[in-house]
Amino acid sequence: MSNGLTGIVKVWEAKLKKSRVTARRRTNSIFSAMSVAHVDDEEDIHVDNEVPHVDKEFSNHDTYSGQWSDNWPHGHGTCSWAGGCIYEGDWHRGWMMGHGKFTWPSGASYEGGFKNSYMEGSGVYVGSSNERYSGTWQSGLRHGRGLCDYANGDKYEGHWRRGLPDGKGKYSWINGNQYAGHWRRGRMNGNGTMLWANGNRYDGGWDAGLPRGNGTFRWVDGSCYVGVWSKDQSEQSGTYYPSSSHSGSFDWDPEEVYLENLSDCRIHPGEEISDHPSLKILNWPCDGEDLLKNLRASSVDGGGLSNAGSEYSFDGSSAYCESGSPGLGRPEDLDMLPKGCGRPHIVIKPTKKQGNTISKGHKNYDLMLNLQLGIRHAVGRPAPSTTLDLKSSAFDPREKVWTRFPPSGSKHTPPHQSCDFRWKDYCPLVFRALRQLFKVDAADYMISLCGNDALRELSSPGKSGSFFYLTNDDRYMIKTMKKSEAKVLIRMLSAYYKHVRAFENTLVTKFYGLHCVKLTGAAQKKVRFVIMGNLFRTEYAIHRRFDLKGSSHGRLTDKPESEIEPTTTLKDLDLNFIFRLQNSWFRDLCRQVDKDCDLLEQERIMDYSLLVGIHFRDMSNAGEPLNTGARTPLVNGSPSLSQSASIKLGASMPARAELTMRKNGEEAQLVGEPTGEYYDVVLVFGIIDILQDYDISKKLEHAYKSFQYDPTSISAVDPKQYSKRFRDFIFRVFTEDG
């Protein structure tokens, strides 16, 4: 073997040896969040005063001035490329890594985080056209949350994905028009609101930048058009509702929205970065130069070895080892990783929408039509302005409104294709006030519940025999209920209303309506249902969900990891985490759980649960590990200040989940022992199933099961005992992140 080749092999062996040492330090941090650089990288980036300062000029006229170690720029330094690009900032073994500023000959500049020579983390880009983007980056692309001021005066603030607006965001045109809602690949897509400078607005669905599906167009004078929108005129249908001040005929074509109103609402393409920092490769005169140059080139052009933004980064960080050498990033290379490089033992599968769309021919299709017709009538019915100070008569169980819906229509109801039915609204003033209290817009509410194919039926009924339906936008859940449950809700409605009005951050289920459909004729069938908020309607994919009661009997699904889907509801004895919250949030949680349990105990309610959804921050919606630079960075378990305002108790709360292990024994251990292995997560949680009172059937169940099992382990116990046990359990599962 030649001396030159021997030297290359020795260099490569030394780097692999160091990478193994690094990998062992990562074992307890499989899903660790990352900021600009991995914590271990930051340790390596620190350079003591003994690192020499050099001034170098290379044969291709590139120059470098700064700290230098082992034939690499390492520490702080400035590089000037012959083409005019300049980088000044932190280096790590030849890579731009840490904080720095990169300027282009055109006058454009970027200042912020770098990782493996990619713009990554938080940073500000000012383009040659004076376009300015401030936000998070991943692999050289705008990715995460950010604000862009375009060169033409337009502005976008919201979420980005791979360089394009994607997720929730607001776009403001220089002419005064605004759109706030969902985006996909740089276009308006999903639910959103367009507000024109003249005061007109459209609320509803969008597809590829145009109105599509159910939507409402409102004029500034109060008139509105409600219907189905489509670029294909044959698919359009709707109804115009004039304002009280409007008189005479009104001739309006929805095509005006497509052809005229949206003509001045073009999305600015943004300035393109022509020469990315990651493409600037220096010819360092080091041992093994040819090998390392080839490896670097493969990381830039997307070859066999992973780059910094690889979708195969399995441990939440770049696939590069700490030494600066590229690591193995392809799935087929996982078995070749050094011993100690942990791989996820939590299997995350791709998330998907729950349930089956109820279409024509479905056994509950007519029931869905009845429900939608009733809600449209109840919510759209003219009513005086709702006050939150309700009289006691509004809560009277006899306060209900019956409406008949004949197929041919009537003075107050439209013709329809379903059977003849009667519709009942329970305590309509109370639920109207609740929707106002929960800040639910009436038009949005109708669009969610009454759109085409709006409902999806979950595959199986719940334990109580009730069926569950979800709206197409996942905003609301509809549950069929027993007469006894409806009675409990009406009985406790006054106390519930006072409670949710007094405690804005209450964790108890949000109720928006209580209704009944009664079929006429021989069947005389009655179906009661309640409309609730869907707890898991969040921008984060839910990877794990737990239903927690604080009891142990029958509280185990006993499914192997490979069979657990994101929609699988796990139970108390399946829970293998302790959730550590930032101190102030933990105190808020304790106070609110106490207040909510006081209400339920007072109303003689038991058998409720805390439903918890977990999003692992370094997992994509497809269930794949990813680089976490686009997520909200955690600092000591807390979000960045720019994000904290949008976080509420139980909604999108950052936390650290510590893995637990249960001891083997005859008695079930409700909470396992902490292991010291942490995952950065986002939590969504709330108290559900609050309509079961401690009636005679539950008392008999308690007496019967107490002979067979430990009375403290069963669910059916006295409300006071249930409340105490529930609180004790929750305050063991949730702790301060000290």
C-alpha cells in the first residue's frame, strides 16, 4: 500500500474512532431537539486561546483569515471566495457551523445560524431587492415560522415548509387586501378568510389559491352569499341573503370573485438565492484531501451519503458525526452504524385522517342530512344579539325548540331529499352564548358542520355504544348520546356555564350544541347528539394518545409496539412517560385540574378521563425522523418568547417526556420508574367524558367489582374518591421540570 493511501486510511480510521465515542454520548437522547448545532457540536466549536490564527490564500484565489486547527478552519474566521461571497463567523472543522454572516456580491446577506454549511436555525436574510425574511431555516430553505417583507411591499407571516408558505399564515398585499388561513406549497389551501380593502370578505375553503368547497361571501353592507364554490360553474350552488338595508333585486355571479376580486391578489414569488453557502467548497490542503472532497461533494449533490437536511437523519440531528466526517444516513446503512448510536425504540407510524366519509348509500347518510339541515336552521335563524349574562330561565330543562322538516319544505325550512323529521334544540340561548364565549364564528361553524361530505364516522362505537363523527376539517366532534347523558348535561348546564366563563383555561370538554332528531312515521326513532370541540385539532401530528383515569383494573391495551397506530388510544398501564412542564405551566395545570375536579365532584360526575396527545418534535407528519431545526426551539423546557403567546394550557404545550420503566411484580405499578431518557414533545390534553353521574347502576357496579378486585383499582367509585384519585395520578404523571 502506498504511503499516500496509508495516510488517508489512518485519517479515516481516526475520525471513525472519534465518531464512536461521540455516538455513545448520544445514546440517551434519541429524539433530542436541536437548535443551530447539536449540544455536543457546540462543545467542539468552543476553541481555547491556544488555537492559532492564520491568514491563508489558496491557489484558486479564495482566502481565509481566522482560527485554524488540524488543517481546518475551526473557531472564528472569515472566508472570501474569488467570486465575491464572504462568510464571517463560527467554523467547525471546515464547515460553517454556529453563528455567522454570509454576504453575496449582489449585496444580499444572511445572518444567523449555520449547520454543516447550511443556513439552519434562526436567521435573517436581506435580499438584493430589499426583500427581508426573518425566521427559521432548515437545510438552506425557509422552514418553520417566519416573516417575509417582499420587495413589492407585500408581507407574509406564518409557517413555511421547504422555502414556501405552508401551514397557517397571513398574507397582506400592499393594496390593503389580506388572507389569513391555511397554505400548501405557496398557495392558499384549506380553510381561510380573504378580506378585501373595500370591506368585503370570503370565509371558507380554498384549493390551489382559489375558493373551493363550502364558503360564505359577505358584503360590507351585511349581505351574504352562502354556497358551494368551484372554478367549474356547473359545480357552483348557493343562496344569497340580503341585508336588512338592501331592497330590490340583486344580480350577482360568483365568477366575479374568480375573475375580478382575486385578480389583484397575486402571491409574490420571492427572491431566489442563487448561490447557497452550502455549495461553497474550499480546497483545504489537508491529508486525505481527495477522499474528503468527494465525501463533501456527495453531501451537496444528494448522493449516497446524507446531507444536513436528509430526511433519513434518524436521531433528530444531522447524519454527520461530531468529528466533522459524514455519517451514514440511508435506511439500509443503519446496521453499519457504530455500536452505541441509538435507534428509536418508539415506532412512529404515518398519521392519517380518522374515520370514513359518510357518502350517499351509507346507512347514516339520511341522519347526517337531517343533522346538517337542523344545524343550518338553528344557527342561521335570526336572533337578538346574545348576552353572556343569561337569565336562569335559559337553563330550564323545558327550554327547547321543536321544528318540523317536511321533504317539500315549509315557511321556515327548505325542501330536502331526506325523510320527514322533527328537530329539537335544547337550551338554544345557552349554547349560542357558549359558542360566543368560545369565540366560534357562526358562519365558520356552519361551514364545518354542514359542508359537502362534512362528516366522517369513526370505525367503531365507543364503550358506551355511542357513535362518533368528525367534521371534515377535524374542528368538531359529534357524539350520539343516551337520554340519561342528555339529562346530566342539561342538569349541570348552569354550573358548567358559570365554570367555563370564570376559567378561560378550563380543561373540561367544550360543548357547542345539544340536539335531537326524531323521525316521523312508524319508526318514531330519536337520536340525541352533542357537538363538542375536537381536542386533537392541532397543527402538530399526534403520534401517541392516552386515555388516563388513574385506575388500574382493565386499564391496559397490551399491544406490542409494532401494532400501535397514531389513532390507537392507550390507557393508564400503557403509559411509559412522565411529562415535565416548565414551572409556571405546571402550577397553572395544578390549579386548573383542582378547579375542574371541584366542578365535577360537585355535580356528582365520575369516570372522566384526561385525554393526552403526544407529538414527538423530531418526527415528521409521515412518522419519519427529521432535523428539528424548523420546530420551536426549547430552552430548559420552554419555548422561544416569540412562540409563548400562542401556547395555552392543554394546547400545543412544549414539554420533556421522560421515559419510565415498570418493575416486574404481582401488583400493577401505575406509574413507572424514571429512566433519565428524555424526549422533546408537544402535548395536547383535556378532560373528557364528563357526563357520567354516580347513579344506581354505577353504585351496583362498584359493589359487585369490589368483591372481586381491589376497590381502589376500579373506575366506578364515589365522585369524591374518584376526584382525589384522579388528581393524585395526574400530579404524579405531570411534574415540574426542575
